[in-house]
Amino acid sequence: MSALEILDAAVEATPGGQTREGQRRMCEAVADAIESGRHLLVQAGTGTGKSLAYLCAALEAGRPVVVSTATLALQHQLVAVDLPRLVEAVAPVLGRRPTFALLKGRHNYICKRKIAGDAEEDEAALEGTEELKWAGQQKSFSNQVQRLFAWANETGTGDRDDLDPGVSDRAWRQASTTSTECPGAKDCPQGADCFAEAARARAHEADIVVTNHALLSIDMMNDRGILPEHAVLIVDEAHELVDRVTSAARAELGPARLRWLAQRGRRLIDADAADELREAADALENALNVVGERRFDGELPAPLTEALHLINGACAKATTAMGNLDAETKKQLGAQQLRAGITETQETAGRCAAPSAEDVIWAEPNGPQLVAAPLSVGGLLSAMLYEDRTVVATSATLTLGGKFDIIARSIGLDSDEADYESVDVGSPFDYRRQGILYVAASLPRPTSSGLSEEAGKELLRLVEASRGAALGLFSSKRAAESAAELLRSQLDHDVLLQGEETLGSLVKRFKEEDSTCLLGVMSLWQGVDVPGMTCRLVVVDRIPFPRPTEPLTAARSEAADKAGRSGFAEVAVPAAAVRLSQGAGRLIRRTTDRGVVAILDSRLHTSRSYGRFLRDSLPPMWYTTKSDSVAGALGRLADSEGEQ
């Protein structure tokens, strides 16, 4: 049975379902790529039905397939909705029930050894209470831990996402363990009943395994030893892959972690070794306070170098003390966690003290902490992502400036050498008829992180013409707060501001209330799905260039400049294009949606070097710089909505 026949069967089983042209094109392209073994980049606009398209092609392949996603929302959609529905639909025509499984990192599952009481409680974490808001009620940290331990004896999966309501990260750590701290199933008394091992066993038997970019990254950095063997890898939300791999390869070193090791060491080894760890923590904290927030080129400042030397010595002494423990003590979970923590800390200290040319080192005030991250992950992706499997990378945002080249290079595909194809299957939306892209070309160039007086006046005019129903995407918290204050003082519409309530409750209210405005920062730029006329205006305050002082951005830009290229054009502009496209994509979510994307940054129209490139990266809406025309169109949309 062909992939298209499987797709037809799946769609026919869906009430009111029908295949779309782009969906069929994508299904065929993915099936052809799997058959030929050539890698594939597929851009598929919102509403294409891309997940069903690639899942049907995966089933037709008859070989193990891994699907990696960036967001929990898509992961849940695949496992809880798309795959169960697909299995039911195609089982009669395939003559069997395809199987699927979800696999996450070990820390996402309950550790039964901790629940069984084989670990000492983290007294530092349990001191006092941490009041958190869950389901509208205040619950203390200790109450969360108690509820978590009770749930651990009831759950069949141990998966954190199955716990409702959830608990804080701090509480979750009391009942979970990381891969570095875990001794492995063979050496764990609870290994036979381990939730993480059970999930891995299910994954090894499944036709389709759903995972996330973080675990995919860890799998690559561990010589592909974590995910089950597979012939096909489908990377959904592929525009997020580089950032997720970079994050997975990042290492952090902070005083808080050292003090935790010292506290645990005092219980298990000896006071002298623990004291040295605490002294090293104090030295690191003092050094970080002296150097402040900065990136380091070449040698580190003397206080940091000295602190790292002390950390190395303290870790070496603690390791020796660990070796002197009796065999029974060494098997305790607390001892294994201590050993893993010491090893990881010593490795990070060494990485920061003598960084390779491929690492960027910087100090962050939040924590504070010292951080090491790779300058580029292109080499890792090129060497490990495409080896011995066919890779299909897909997203609604894979072309920048109308071309695949930039994204392809960023994920390790060199257009001169890699054997890959690319296809844009389009969108079911008629963007030129459904949407207007308005750039406020008459506004002055943005000069600060807040909202200028002129931009504020234009925002007020647009929201007033739209009679609310506006999603405001801002480049800074300060700008969003200024916009909220302005709109609340001048309009009667409800104005919701990110941070004043949980994001979920804000989005829910925005969906349900016709004339409400929702304003926020970067987490609203993607993943927010509000179809219909409750979101007929999306306003972006400025082009979302990354902060030039952000350490990795600055280092990557400098590297490009030194190589004779433009760091701004190579790093900042593509990053802004992806973010801007994601933000603009909040407007049109179904074929009946209509509205305006308004960008209050004149550079999108006036810049000769990047303005056209950024506009070509956006959905092809009707383009204008005429404010009066846009205000009139918004008014007519509001009137038509009121008449319905």
C-alpha cells in the first residue's frame, strides 16, 4: 500500500476530513526520500497537515522511524491525538496495528529508587517552603513533594507530563534523577521496575518513536547510543534544532551546585573534602561578582582562574575520598549522585579553564554561573545527524529570504556536498486575500528597548480601529508593559499582559473574549494558536534581532567578520527572520481567518541591506505602508464580525 493510500484512509476516517494538495505533495516527497535514502527539507505552511503527511509516509516505509519535536505541545498532539487516530484508521487496510511510543530524557520520569527511600532528602531544598500557584491555589513545596510521592505509587508511566496538576522543578528533583546520576538498571535495586527503562523498552519495540530535540541532541553526543536503532529520522519544528542542540551541549558551573556537593559530601565522605568544595564555591562566587556579566576572549581573569584551580583540587580530593568508601556505601544512590556531580563539575571546570577554539565562555549574573557552549554545532550535526539514516527536516519556517540555503547550512547540510533535496509544499491559505502586512514606514527608526511615543500612538490607532482582538508581540518586557499601560488608559477593551497571570490562562481568555488584547514577549511569538476573529490584528513592535551583547550571538558574529563575511548578515538577520516569520504566523490559522500583521519598525521597509530579505521570509500577504488603508480595513473587519 502506498503512502498516499494510507493518507487517504486516515483522512477518510476523520469526520469532515479531506486531504489538501500540499499535504499530498509532502506525503509523496517524504515517501520518495525514504525510498531513495536522500535527505529532505520540507517547508509546509500552517494548516497543511504535515504531521499526518509524514506519519503516513513513515508507516509505508515499514522500517523503524523516530520523530523528534521541539515543543511539548506538538509532542502531545502526536502521541495523544494524531497517532492513535492514525492507527485506528489504517489498521484495517494495513492488516496490522502499527505501534508507537514516547521516549524522553531520564529526568522526565519518576525514579523508583528515590521513592523507595534509598536517597537522602535534600535538606537545603526542604528548608522552609516555596509557595507556588497551581490551579489557582497556593501549595507549599513540601505539599507538592508529598503529593508527588503519593502519585508515584499510582502512575503507570512515571512521566512528569501525566501528573496533573504539575509540580515545580524543585519538587520534581526530589523524585527524579538525571542520566549522569543514574547507576543504570543493572546496578539499581529498582532497575527491573524503572519507568525510564520501561519507556526505552517500549520504544525499542515500536514502529514510530516520538522524542524531542533535547534527547536527540544527547543521543548524538553519546554516539547514537540512546535512541533505538532506526532507518528514518523526521525532525519536526526543524528551525529550533540548532538552538536545542546548542543548549544540550552547554555546560554550567555555579556556586550553588558546589555547595550542594559540599553538603552531600559532608554526609558521605569527610569534613575536610567537603570544606574544600565549599571554599571553592565561595571563591567562584566572589570571582563571578568581580567580573560581572561578560564574555571572555583568551585567558580568563586571574580571580576566575584561581577559583577554577581550587575547584579542580577540591574535586580531586573528593574523588579520592569517594574511593575510600566501603563497597556497600558506594552503592547508595546518594554516593552515586555525589560521584557523578563531582565528575561533571571537574570536567566543566577544566573545559572553562582551557577552552577549545570551538567553545565560548562567559559569566552570567543570574545564579551567578560560568557557562561554556559551542560556537557552532554544524560540525556535530553534519557528522552525527545524517549518518546511516534518512533525515526529513520540516517546519513552516525553513526558507529565509525565499531560499533553503541558510537553514540547510545551519543544520549541517552543505549544499555542495550533502545529498539532499528541498521542497516547499505551500500552504492551504490564500495569504494575499486573507492577510495584510503593514509596515509603519513613516515611524522613526527605533532607538531604545521601550516603546517610543510615535510607535505608541500608531499602536493605539490600530487597536482602536480593530476594536481590540489584537495580539501584541514585543521585543522586551519594558515595551510590553508600556503598551499595556497606554492601551488601558485610552481604551475600554480588556488588556491582558504576560506575567500577570499564567500564560495558559491568558491565552484561554484571549481566545474566548472577542475584543480582548493580549500583550507579551518572546514566548508568545510561537506556539500560540488562536484561530478566528478574536485575533484579527498582530502587532510587532520591532524587528526581533538578537541582542548583540548575547555571548553566543556576539561570538558567532565576530567569527564571521574575521572570516571576511558579515556577522550581522550571517547571524542576526537570519535569527530575526525566523522569529519574525513565527510571529506573523500567529494571524492566519485557518482558511476563514482574515486580518493584519502590523510591524512598527520602519527598517523593514527602508533598509536596503535586509528589509526585502526579511519581508520575503514572511507569509506572502498583501503589502502596504499606508496607515489609513490599514485602519479602514481593520474597521471593516470589526464591523463584519459584529454583524455575525
